[in-house]
Amino acid sequence: MSETLSSIIGRKELCKLCDEGKLPVSTIGERAAILYKTGEDLAIDWFLTLQRNVVSDPLEGFGLMIMPLGHLESFAQMHTSNRKLAQNYGLVDALANYAMQVVRKEESVNPSLFLPSAVIYGKCSTDLNTQTHIHRKVYTFDGSVAQAFPSDSDWLKETPKPVLKQELAEERYHYLAARFIEICSDER
């Protein structure tokens, strides 16, 4: 089974996320900036982007997105494909979370009281999903995303608020992209 799945990992025509994966690191586009890649092999490599639209506070927060270079539609494919694909996923996930906390601590009003926190979620194939390409998002815990989720039943005290996307300001987006590219390149 794993040979069958790994042999079909390629790029899907008309997939925006597959197209983003073709861009070189340091590309700062209108919607996303390419921050890091584990390599260029569609069967085993991942890339990390800074997203222009976020559900975090656009003045202080940001969002990163992790995607495989090859078109995968299920997180289960990581297990049934090449083991290196799963290992590289772990590496890019750890780097995304590390880079996020470095920037958050740098921007913290009181770094001595800083606590690393994040909201993390992933999406894979569903008829309600706009992108069938799997992706995992890591957001700062602020803005409309900083609230309880139904599984946090002990924490729920009020009706959840709508989670709204907002755009990072041009200057902040470019600053964050440059800073994340710097942090990620130092980790190679």
C-alpha cells in the first residue's frame, strides 16, 4: 500500500497550494510568503508560509501554514507513504512553532512573562474544504481565534464568537516575512 501512495505523490493541476510550493524560498507574494522548505522532492518535502490573511489579531498576531510540496489529500498518507515525508513534517512543524515563539517573544511587552502559546489546526479532504491539499495552520493565540473550542468544555463560559479573517498591514507582512526567513535560514 505505501508504495502505491508514494508513487502517486505529485502536483495537482489547478491547485493553488501546489503552485505555491513551486515558488522559491524568500518569495513574498500577495497572499503568502515562502519562508522555508525542507527540500524540493514532491514525495518527502514540506514548505512553510506566512499567511497574509489571519484569524489572529492583525496588529500583533500572524499565521503560518505548513504544506507538503506534493499534493496529499489526507494526513493518513504521511503514514502510508515514505517515512521521510513524516519525518520532514515533524521538522517543519517544530521549526514553525519555534520561529513563531521567537518572534512573539521579540515583540512581547514583557519578555520575562512571555508564555509560548499557539492555536494549531489542520485540514484535509472534505467537500466543505476549499483546498483538498492538506495544510496545517499555526496562529498566535490572540484576536478572534483566542477562544475556547467545544472540546475545551471546562473553559467554555460564553457563546463562542465568530472567527474572522483579517489582513496583515503591508509593512507588518513584509517585516514578518523577512524576520521568519532569517530565523528559518539560521536553522538549516
